[in-house]
Amino acid sequence: MAVVVAVVVCAWAVAVVRRLRRIQASLSASRRLLEVELNRRYELVDALVVAARRADAPSAALAPLAGARSLALGFREQQLTLGEQAGSENALSVALHRVLLEVAEDPAVKNDWSVQRPALEVRNTEQRLVGAARVYNGTATALNTLVRGLPAGPVARAFGGRPVPLFEATAAELHVSAPTAAPANS
């Protein structure tokens, strides 16, 4: 009877390790996908800023966008974890959406294809980036659940499973102020 129990426990442990390896492989692939989309966004943001400046678009939102891009790239070059980079990436998204809103509403560039084309590419990349982040976070959550849970957690940790941060900024990291409205004159 003890031999049967030992065989069952070993088979279960092997299944846990296999699951751990599958999740880790999926996490690695989803991280690469997320990084590809982030790289694409960095390039497109640069192209959008250049095109908007050439078209004499109002630069009130362009400077914060360029600064947010530089900050996000700086965090990335420091090789921080995705969780640590998420705050700067979210700040970049906020600045980017402000510029996209201005580009869509500004009559000077509203019909200028040299600006609208990169803006459209940025919008598409933002949608792909949201999807890539969702896939990464889902896979990271599955890994964290496996590593922290019982009874599989101790086995997963014994074979190198470690919790990973999600790609999301906490409320403390998001200190982007909304534009304030000018007071109405009576």
C-alpha cells in the first residue's frame, strides 16, 4: 500500500512540475510579445511627435508625451521588472491618449494624413499592447496561483517556481493629474 501511495505522490509531483514548466514557457512567450508591442509603441510615439511638430500641431501635449516616452525608456534600460516598469508605461499611455485626442480634434491636423497615419498606427498598437498585457497578466496570475497555492506550491517552489509581478501600476504609482478646467467668467 505504501508503494502505491508513493507512486501516486510522485506522479502528482511530476504533473505539478510539468504544469509549472508549461506556465513558465507561456509566461516567457507572453513577456516577449509584450516587449515587442512596447518597442513598437516607443518607435511610433517618436514618429507621431515628429509628424505633429512638422504639421505645427499645438505642442502643449507633445512635450509631456516626449518626456513620458523618455521616462519609460529609462526605466526599461535599467532592466527593472515589468511590474516596476508599469507605472511609467501607464504614464506614457495617458500622455499618448491626450495627444491622440488633440490630434483628432485639432482642425489644423485633423485632415493631415502625415499626422493621422502615425496616430492610427499608435491606436492599433495600443490595442495590441492592452491584449498582450492581458495575456501576460493572465499567465502570471496562473503561475502565482500555482506557486503560492497548496498543496502544489511547495513542489513548484522546490523546482524553481517563483511569483512574478503583474504588468500593472498600483494607485500609488499613478500620479498623473487630470487637466484642470479654467474657471468660468461670470
